[in-house]
Amino acid sequence: MKMFKSIIFFCLISYLLILLFMYIFQRTFMYHPNVKNTDSTPIQFDYKEVYVNSENDIKLKSWFVYKNPKKKTILFFHGNAGELGARVYKLNKFHDLDLNFLIISWRGFSGNNGKPTEQGLYEDAKNAVAWLKDKGIDKKDIILYGESLGTGIAIELASKNQYSGIILESPYTSMTDMGKRFYPFLPINILQKDKYSSLKKINMIKSPILVLHGKADTLVPFYMGKKIYDAANEPKYYYFPNSDNHMMAYNQNMLKILSNFVNEVSKQ
């Protein structure tokens, strides 16, 4: 009996230590700014490297392309890993569609100061909108594009203000739901700091929405993107290819969907 109690005590202490470790270091599991996944695709557009001022004197390294004032401007929020160059294959297609765009790197990413947090990334995104406004580009001419982690930031902004459109690539219902998926043995509801509660906010958005999600996504399960789409208000559109994984293929089908959506919101 004494040995049994000792085993129980040891297991309990071990579990509590795991909880403490996960609570303290959870953001190192969520954000991966040091991943070197720069795309080898040649850059096919001329851009200006600019710095968007955020709070606490943080400057966000960004790329800006503005070639046609009659076209919409995409404000691109990237995912939880890597540098700006990892999205070149997507940015090339924005260029092909004759779209303007600003892609920002989050605090702590691409050599920026600061450490990423949910509220911090919301501030970064809001300051990017303000930066565009200073350039004469209003919200009515901005299409927010969220990639993976960035979908939560796009949804947060769009739930507070109206934009020309919202594009969500591989969205999740919440980071709490994602945490439960990867760590079902932990009390995620209690431990989670950065929740990104997208499903709770999606019906607050009045702007047109396009949801992109591959049914073969092995990171963020497809059912999450489907839930986001189902809960969204009209007008809404979707593209759910059978074979696409988390980072979706930018093929002709994708380009057609993007072009159609941009043309649709441009009519408004």
C-alpha cells in the first residue's frame, strides 16, 4: 500500500510539473519565428521593404506593393512560422492578379523586436491597417488575408470593423480547440493564454468572406474550417479541395477562386 501511494504521489507531482512547464513555455510551442523556411521561388514583383510602427517602439518588417490605385489591397497576415520570403509563391500570384498588397511580419519574426502574443499580434495588425490608411488606403479597399494562425487575427479585426473582404486560409475554430487536439491530457481551458476564439467571433463579421481549406489538412483539421464557414454570415464563399494539405496549392483552381472573390467584392 505504501508503495502504491508513493507511485500515485510521484505521478501527481510529475503531472503538476508537466502542467507548470506547459503553462510557462506554451508560447514556444505556438509561435516559431526562427524557422528558416524561405521559399526558393524567384520573386516576380517589385516591392518596397517598409517598417510598420507598432506599440512599444516595435517596427514590423514588411513588404509593400502598390501599383494600381484602382485595385484592392490585400493585407496579408502570415502563419506561426517562418519569414516573409516563405510566402513568395503566394505573393507572386497576387502580383499576377494585379493586386496591391502589404505583408507584415509579426513581432519577434523576421528579426523584429518583441515576443508574439495574441494581444500583441492584434496590435500589430491594427497598426498595419493604420499604416495603410496613412497611405490613403481605407478599410473599404482592404481585403484581409489570414493564413493559418493569421486567420484568427483577420477575424478579430473584421469583427470590429468592416473591410472590403476577408480571406481565411486553413482557419481553426480556436487555439483552445487546437490545444485540446494535440494535448488531450491537459486542462487546456485553464492553461491556454492565447485563445484566438475565431468561431465565437465569426458571426460578428459583416464583410464578404472566402474560406479556403484543404480536406487533407493534417495540422488544422478540415472540420474546423467547415465550422467557420457554416457560422459565417452571407455573403460567403468557399474552396475545399480534396487533396490540399495545410499549405494549400496555389494552382489555377485557387487563382480562379481568388480572382472571382476579388471581382465580387470590387463591385461593392
